[in-house]
Amino acid sequence: MARKKKKTEVDKLLCTRCDKVTINKSNAYVSYSFFAVDGRMPICKSCAIDIYLKYYNKLKDERLAIFYTCRKLDVPFIEDIYQAAVSNRQTYIDKNLDDKDYRPEPLFRYYMSRIYSGMAKPFGDPKTFDDGSQFTDINGKILDKDDLKKNEIEINETKIKELVQKWGHNSSMRVEDYMYLESQYDEMVDSYGEPKDYSSKMYFKDIAMTALDIKKMRESGGNIEKLIKMRNKLIEDANITPIDPNSREKTPPIGLVTKMIENSEPIIAQDKKYKDVDKFSELSVQIVGQLAKMLGKQGDVVDEYNKYLKEYELDLDKILEEIEDE
């Protein structure tokens, strides 16, 4: 029986970022990502910390820097574990206040030593970034899964409060669910016009909620046939019809108004300078005319191109005469 060949240095996988450090238990952090190598990140610890430091130098915010590093490396971000890492690092700093040579380790190192420990079990034993907080608002604030329930979301703060008030509070609702409802409502307004009474407004909201249920059911692989029938029945009961651009009773979207005006009362350019404001005709003369002339063709296109050249050609003799006169 042939002896198994011993693994050599050449066979070992090096860090995909620096291409210097071997990926093993001591040199790379634990990872449950799809891209993990033998349960480890495909980059070394030094490169992972370097990514964190680059985010920190850019954002000047440790919490956001940890969040974005977790997102890039497919590590879950858990607020309580982040706070524990901050507290633990501060304890080490306080213990070494008298040591002038002491330099605190980057916060990401403390975070990674805890995120896959027993400390994470109360939070569902998260494995990848999808298991933790996954969103930030327009101001960079990290949004936790329970933020809606805690009334702490700021998409901006006023907007999210308006959405919760409009659509109702539900602990299972996510930020994107509220945004989807709003987009569905806006699409109905664009298609059918602004609802003018209470019943129409409630129909719009019920149709949007049913559309959200269809979306979730479709994503989970469930049967959406009943929900689609329910949505169609709501639209039928609402007795709403798409906007007629020629109707003056409803206010159509600006796009329909513009199209209607362009079709019925088009602007007729009288002044020569308005005939080719985008220079497309001139560009056509330059390209087509030049190609035709290069190929030895004759005709109106070439004549127009020659006329165009004549307009911008330089009279060298005249220029030399002017120079001599000066």
C-alpha cells in the first residue's frame, strides 16, 4: 500500500489578501461563511484587523467600523457582544494605565474572541452576517431586527414613525416590509390617482398588505393562489380604474401630463437655433459625412459635410498676412 504523501508548504493555502500567511487555526479566525476554508476565514487575522482599521480610519466610529467589517467578512454583528468587547477592552486598558509601553489591541480582536463563544448562545448562536443586524439607515445608524418594536429606527426618525402609524405596529414587520407597503401604495396612487375618501384609502392599504403577504409567501415557496384571488377581489370591490390621461376629474402623474401635452400641443421650433439644441444632427453630419467621403461617395451627405468643414476651416494665407501686418 502506498504511503500518503506528507503535505508540504507549497500545498498549504495562503491568505488570499496578503498571500503570505498560511491559513490555519492559529493564523485565521473561525468562519461559518460559504467561503470558509476548513472552518476558517480565507484571510489571516492580520488582514482581517487591517480591514477593520481601514473602516475605522474612514468612519471614525468603532461601532460602525465593526459592523462594516462583519458585513465584509460574513460575521454576525450582535450589539450586546459588541458592548461586551468594548467593556472588556476598557478593563485591560485600566489595568495597564501605568505601563507606558502598553498599546491596546484593536477592538475587532476582542469582538472576534466573543462572537463564536458561549456568550452568543442567548442570541440564537449566530453564524453568519445574516444572523445579526443587517441594515444601516441613511445616517449610518445600525438597525437591529427589533428596532421597530423598540421604536428606535431612524430612516429618518420622523419617516419611520409615520410609516408605523400609517401601517400599524407588528413585531414581525421588518424595515423593508414597511418600505414595500409604501411603494405598493405609491404605485396604486400613480395608477389610479389619490384616494379621495376613507373607504378608497382603506382599500389601497388592504391591497398593499395583501401584496406584501403574496411576496412573503412566494419567497417561502408557499401557495399564493388564494392570496392573488383575494387581492384581485379587493381591487374589484374597490371599483377603481386606471387614470385616463384625457380625464380632468383626476390628477394624473406628471409623466402622463407631459406625454398628453406633447401629443396634443407639440412645440414647433421656429428659430433656427432651436432646431438642433442637442447637436445630434451636427454629430450625424460629422460621422456619416466623413465616412461617406472616406469611401469616395458623392451626394447630399458629402456636400453637407464639406459645407460643415468650410464653416470651420482655417485660411492659413489670411492668418499669415495678419501676422505680417502686425
